[in-house]
Amino acid sequence: MNRRGSGVLLHITSLPSAYGIGDLGPAARRFVDLLAGTGQRYWQILPLNPTCPAFGNSPYQSRSAFAGNTWLISPEQMVADGFLAPEDIRDPPPFPAERVDYQAVLDYKNSLFDRAFARFKEHGENFRYMDFAAENAMWLNDYAIFVALKDRFGGKVWGDWPVGIRDRHDEALRKHGAELAEPILREKFLQYIFDHQWRVLKNHCRDRHIQIIGDIPIYLTYDSVDLWANPELFKLDEHKKPTVISGVPPDMFSATGQLWGNPIYNWEMHQKQEFRWWESRIDHTLAFVDRVRLDHFRGFVQFWEVPAGDVTAQNGHWVDAPGGDLFTLLTRGRSCLPFIAEDLGYITPDVHEMMAHFGFPGMKILVFGFSGDVAQNPHAPHNITSGCVAYTGTHDNNTVRGWFEHEVSDDQKNLIFSYIGGSVSADHIHRILIRLAMISPAETVIVPMQDILDLGEEARMNRPGTAEGNWEWRLLPEQATEQAMQEFSEVTRIYGRG
């Protein structure tokens, strides 16, 4: 990111589609064309890994660090590739256009997947599938049997499975692998379809000179294949249950801190294994995207460790992490590490030192820039520097309009009026913040699609600390047009980002 550019934040699930959820098919390619036509360089998305209904389908709580989210598979592309017939997708259910109904999508797409899998088996050996399965065996075999076992044991978390298969005894693995051969093959087939469709989309992005910015959550959910297959890489007891869990300490916003509950890495074992798991995870992600946002970057320097069983994060303590050793290893044989460090919240000097050492740009969020002493606020537009990525907001924030209408105090509004030298209304605040970001020295500017379209709080993607109603917002077909993007295209050109 060494030249001025801009892009749009929009997750795949939010794309228009007749099939209940955004997917990797024609609408995604049209969106890429829209970005290219308006002078953008980047499309930022959220993590692509499988989501869990138990965690509200958050892309930051996945059961695999390597597998793809098969609910993003495009029915239209499956028809184009011969895995479905046109009549199979002719009459989809009446899905809501503005929100994702995850259960309805799951039910519908499972029926399509069953048909596609049956047709796949009818046609016999598929050499592209066989190549995919061989090249990805390192993670694919474990993931496929994990999904099949989850179904066999009624959705129980893996730590509550019978001891033989919980502890991956060879005899138990052979027995269940033979008995579950069909669902294992089905899951491998779906991962192959996801991989193929993503590569079609990625090639389309490359042809249009659009780079994709992906995302790696630092933690995994306990009920994930990575913990089952690699328990030694996490702090677990003899019964394979976490001894400590993640969170952040008490602060001015919460007297008890935040208890995230994810398992903690056994960093000593990662070091002994020369970070092979992390290297594989990062290389695998970079095969799909061009840049990677590292979520909760502070956790690579220090992490807050809380005893398992605690109901708040108060009793935790800071523990050093060997992020410097990890990134040093990753620099070997690589010309650069294309990372963006999510450095939001309370960040200590050692975090910024590590970012500077490895040349990782951080994030500046304009909706954070008008509080406290604005003269010193690092997110205020006049304090933004070139070595960062500037955003109006992120997936965790309200939209700019929603922020101005519902979260900004009268004192903050007066501060904003003084800052820009004139009055401003909810109808214009998005335009002002976009221009402030675009005119800044930041080499890269990313704007959520909701802010480009001046949408309100109803279009918010996520409300941290809440379990329901998140990750559901969808873009309407009539909103994804060059006319809707015309003003954003113009400021892209004016401020030298096209």
C-alpha cells in the first residue's frame, strides 16, 4: 500500500442475491466491476471461514482457521459449472431482501448441496477435485471428519465426545472415518466448490486491478477442528478443556472487563514447532486475498488471560506473546508481510514499536476522532499520517449517519462544527467524513458501503456485546449502482486516489 488509493468495506454476505445471502457468484463480480469503474483499488471483506449459529454466525467465531464458509457458495455458479440444473434454482423461497435469515439460507442451500453432491458422485472421478483434496489434505481431512462427527454426536462440542475420538485414537479415527465416509466426502466436495468459486472471483478481481483485503481473527472458538486436531497448541487440561480463556481487562467502559471466552494459545509449543500452524494459516489466507487485517493485533504482543470458569474478566493478567518471533520467521523468504494491524483500543508503546519494526500500517477511525482532546486525538483527521489505513468506521461501529444521530453528544456536535468551520446535519455528515478521510495523508482509505450510501443505524453490521441481529445487513440491488457511487467516484478522483 505504497501509493494513494481507496476502497470499500463490504462483506460477501451483504451482496445482493436471490438466494438469501450474498455469495461468490455474478453479483460479486458485478460489485468488483462497480469498484473498478469508480476508481477503487481495494475491496475489504470480513473473514471467510465457516460461521456457527451458536455464535450468531459471527465471522470472527469460526470452527476452522482454514475451511471456507460454504453458505457463500453461489447457486448460479454451481449451475454454470454443471453441478446443478437451471431448474434446481428456478424458484427459491421468498427470502428477505434487506437481512440475512441464516436458518432459512441453511435449509435451502443444504437441499441444493445434496443435489449437487449426488450429481458429483454420478459423474465419477473429478481430477480437479482430486488435485484440490491432495493439495489441501493438511487441513481438509481433519475438517471434513470433524463436521461429520459433529452431526453424529448431535452437535456436542468435541470436548464432550467419547474419549477415544475426542483424543483422536487411531482405532476410533479409522472406525468413524469408515462409517462416515459419505458425509466426509460431501464436506470435502463443498470445500472444493467454495475454493473453485473463490478463485473465479479472485481472478476477476485481478483482471479489474482490484486487491482484496481479508481478515484473520486472532482467536478461534473452542469448538473448532483446530483445537481438536492440535490440542497441544492451546492451553487445555487433561480432559481437553480450556484452563484459561481470553478477554480484556476492566477499563472506563466496563468495571468487569470483557470476557471473550476463546481458548488461549500455548505459545511455547508454537515456538517449539517454529510457528508451523501460524505460517500455514497465514499462507493459506494469502492464497485467497492480497492483504490481511490482523484482528486484535495487541494479542501478538501481550494478551489478557483469565482463569476458565470465571464469569468476568477481572481476575485476568497480562501475558507476553512472541509475536516478534512469529513475524521475524514469516519475513524469511518473503519480500513483504502485507498486514494491516488492528490497533484499536488501549495500545501500549511496545505494540506500536512492533508495528513500526515490521512496517505494519495501523488503523485510524474518523468516528473516534471527535472525543476527548481532539488536538491530540490520533483518530482526528489532522493527526492521520501516511503510514496507516483511514476509515470512516468499521464493521463494529455504527454507520456515520447512525453515529451522528444516536451517539454524538451536543458537545461533540459543537466540536465537529468548530472543526469543519460550519454547521453540519445528519444528511451531510457522511459526505464530510468521507472527504476528510480522502484528503488525508493516509495512503489507503477504506469506507464502508453503508457510509457511501448515507444509510442509518438500521444498516449497522455488528453491535459488539450483543448476541442477536448482527451480520445480517444486505445491500439492495438498486443500491449497488454507478449512480449511487457517483459522488464517491468523484472524490476518489479529486483527491488522487483513482
